[in-house]
Amino acid sequence: MADEFSSAEPQDETPAPRRAAPRRETQPELDAETRHEFITLYTDASANIRFAKSQQWHMLIYFSALCIGVVAVGVWLRWGDVSLIAFLFYLVWLFSFATVGSLLMLQSWQSSEAKKQAFIRSYMGELTRAALAQKSRVTGDVHRYVMLAFMLLYVEMATLAVSRMLWPHF
């Protein structure tokens, strides 16, 4: 039953094949000022990545010092002050969460800086890109995230170890 709006002939409903967007193999030449700005941005991104990595290690050192200090105070007081031991227990957990959050934020910052560098690299010369491509980005990412996993595991294991020492005393 065809109505006045339908056609008697069947319509071809297969969509037209999609074409890939044209890919530019070479980026346009940059003027000297833009090139200088890109080099400055790339250098700043490298410095930011190094700073974030350094801060991650400092966070682990600070957290380790806190754990050692908490255990030292407990031993020095012979685990006698129950309210202080409870305070230290919750303090260790609070700083554990803060350390984990900071490690994750610093990792995210490193990732965004690496993306900025990848964008800038696409505008560099062929020889420079070839030299920078000698290091696999995937391998670097895997190493970075494995190291992050070990850092997070260390924080949680230290938290559990200190908590286990404190728990029986309050």
C-alpha cells in the first residue's frame, strides 16, 4: 500500500563510502618567531615534566618520613597515649590519600605536557622528528605508568604497615 508520499521505486540506502581526511605529511614552514615560541614551549614542557617527576619522588620521601616519624613517636611513648595513637592512625591515612591524589595529579600533568610536546614535534623538521622518534612513546608511557603503579603500591603498603602497628594500641 503506497501512499502519496512514498515512491514506487526502492531507494538505495547504502551510504556513500567514507573517505579519510587528507593527511599532510609535512607541516607548513614556520616563521622564525613562531619557531622560537615552539622551542620555548617545548623546553618549558620538558622542564615541567622533570619537575613533576621530581615532585612525585619528593612526595614519596615526605610520606616515608611521616611514616617513620609516626612509628618513632609510638615507640617513644611506648604506645601509651591512646588518643595520640588514634590521631596518628588517622593522620597516616589522611596523608596516604593526599599522597595518592598528588601522585595521580602529577602524573596527569606529565601526560598533558607530553601531549603538548607531541603536537610541537609535528611542526619540527624531518631530521629532528626522526631523532626524537628513536625513543618509543609507547615504551615511555608503559614505563611511566608501571613506575606510578609501584609508587602507589608503596604508599598503600606503607600505610597498611604503619596502621597495623598502630591498630592494637587504641
